[in-house]
Amino acid sequence: MANAHSSRSGGGQRRARLGVSARKAAILIMAAMPLMAASPHNPAAPSPPAPNRPTPSGFDYAGLIHVHTAYSDDATGTYAGRALTAAKQGIQFVIITDHDTLGPGVTGGDGWRDGVLMLTGVESSRTEGHLLAVGMETAPLSHGTSTDSFLASVTGQGGLAVVAHPTHRKWAWEGPIDDRIGAMEILDLADQFAASSTAQKLAALAALPVAGPRAYLTMAARPDTALALWDRIGQRRRMVGLYAPDIHEALELSDDVKAPFPAAGDIMRLARNHVLTTHALTGKLASDRATLLSAIGAGRLYVSLDILGDGRGFNFAAIAGPGRFEMGSEAPAGPPYRFEVVVPDVGERLGASIRLLRDGRVIAAARPGATTLSHIDARPGVYRVEVSVPATGVGHTGKDLVWIYSNPVYLRARSPRPG
Ligand SMILES: [Zn+2]
Ligand SMILES: [Zn+2]
């Protein structure tokens, strides 16, 4: 969100760009800090967490991908600190992606800390924009490495390359989206922050002491451009959609003074990726890493703005006879499929509206407050779900907010791959 970013060239001094004067921002931060410090905390969980009650789609692990630490020169924070903060917010995994470095490395950084599975990836500054890479042990991070070599190295190790903030005002990815890029951020807080007006930013800062992190919803919007790109790519091949908080916790007030703002704990409360694994994590690092990363790479996940309501319990699949095709699956078009959506009970209280989309167009909708939707279809296309809630209270934008974004189930006219 209010984070700094590396320059596209990957070199040079990295600066926070808040769009408000540092002095104004500093005053607002000072006003907000005592209240932020007093925000309630849950006790840290033991490691690993007890598995959540599984849904028909699997065990649900909530976590974040694209978080920085002081290994990035435009961020503050440590692995231990990020883990502790995540534990207090009920987050079960965090994938750290520092700028152009693997930091302590996979062997030095990864592990269970305070009940949180901490994994290491990287955010690579390329001439075309920024790519995340996760699930590999090494990466060619020197300046001269071509994107082709970078992708060959990452995918050659079984890693996942991700387009970071695809529609950012300054850092949008401008290269081709190579088939070796398996995922993209569909919702990125840096994009949302950069796209919001100065008035929205100031309104959020002013509301922060009273409303806490809900104040940031003032800047929330449906990422129409990123979603349209995602739907378009999905018509050709699987593209995993992720949420990224891009946490830096570093507001640069002057050349050598960074305020730890916005607070990582506040940002961590806003939204998460919910990854659905076929079996529970065990506390053994190597197998847990493989379980989690393979579910992410397969697209078995949804994004939930958990600050509006805990998304756990959500599931979406296409069912044909005895076959159940989970999010991320590619299934052959032809026979009719029953698309089944289940939203957790909190959706009723929120007046949530379930919509099923095919290639970006709504093809079925449930009445507000309904917690299930069932729809039969046989046409090829990218089927995914958005669940919206009316924006009420602080952070009211006058528009509905999307609470949950599913990953798609793809019906393919030919050459299906098993899901
Ligand atoms: Zn970036
Ligand atoms: Zn970043």
C-alpha cells in the first residue's frame, strides 16, 4: 500500500511516493500511532496450526505472498517480526519476496515460526516491470540476466513466476506474458494505492485512528483492468490469480528516516489468499512447503478481504457425475457441469451477493444474503466467482466491494489437461 518501490531499472535510491507531503503524513501518523499500538492481539499459535475444518475443496490456509523485509532497502522488518505479526492476525503462511535478493536464502529463512509457515521467494526488478518468483532455491539476480534466462531458471527448478502489480500506474508489467509465467496478482495494494486520489488517501489516513485498518477500504476498488487481463489469458491457459499486500512498512520521511508505516499488522488484516490443500500441513518444512506451493501453482485458492468477514468455508467447483473439478482445474467442455458455490454463513449477515462469471461476464447470480449458488453449463470458458458486499460504515465508498474472488475452473473445447 503506502509503500516504496524499486525503480524499474533495479538501481538507484528507492523512495516512498505517498502523494501527500511528508509533513502532513507525519502529523497523521503521529496521531494514529498510539491507537495502532493499542489494537487487540490474539495470542500466538503453536506451530504448526491445527488444520481448519476442511471443506469439500480441502484444508484452507490463509496467507500472504509478496511481503518485504529490511533485506529490501526500501522496507523495514525481519522474518521473525513478520511471522509474529502474522500469527497475531491468524495468518498461517507468509512468502517473503525482497527486491532482487533471496535474503537469508531458502535454507536460512524458511520454516515454521510462531505457527506461521515462512517461505522465501524474490521480487525481481526487470526492464519490463517486476516479477515475483517462489518455490526455487536460487535465482539469477544479477542485473544483466535476461527475463528469458530468469524464467528458465525459475521454472527449471519447479518454481512459480508471478506478474507483480500488473496495472500499477508506474510499475505495470510491460513485457509479454510468457507461458512460463504461471500467476499474476489480480489484486495488489500498491496498485490500489497508486490508483486512488489524494483526497481518498487523506481520508484514509484521517479515518485510521478511529476506524483502524478498515479506513484503507476508502481506497479499495474492483481491479477491472487486471481482472479483464486475467480472464483473457485464462481463455488460452491456466493463469493463477493472487492477492498481494506488497508490505514494506516504510514511509520515507527523508533520505535516512523511515517511519514504520503503514503498520504490517494493519495491512495483514485487510485481505489474504486462502489456499486449499488436499491434506493438512504437518509441521515438517519440506513437505509442507511442497504441499502449499503445489496448491498455489495449481490455482487452488481464492482471495478474501477478510476484514469484511472471514472467507473460510468458501468453496467453488464444477461437478460432472462423480468428477469434482476444483479451482484451477481444466476440464473438457461438452457434458454439462454443475457449478457449485458455497459462501460461509457470515455472507448472510453481510448481505453478500454471489456472482458466477464466464469469460468476465456474469452468467448467474444469487439473491443478496444467499450462501449457495448452483448453475449448470457446458460451454467452454473461464468460470470464476466474485462475491460482493454492500460497503457500509467507515470506508464507505458508495459502491459494493468485492469480498471474495475465486480462481477459475476452465472448460476447454479441446486438448484438456487433467485438473
Ligand atoms: Zn514491485
Ligand atoms: Zn514489492
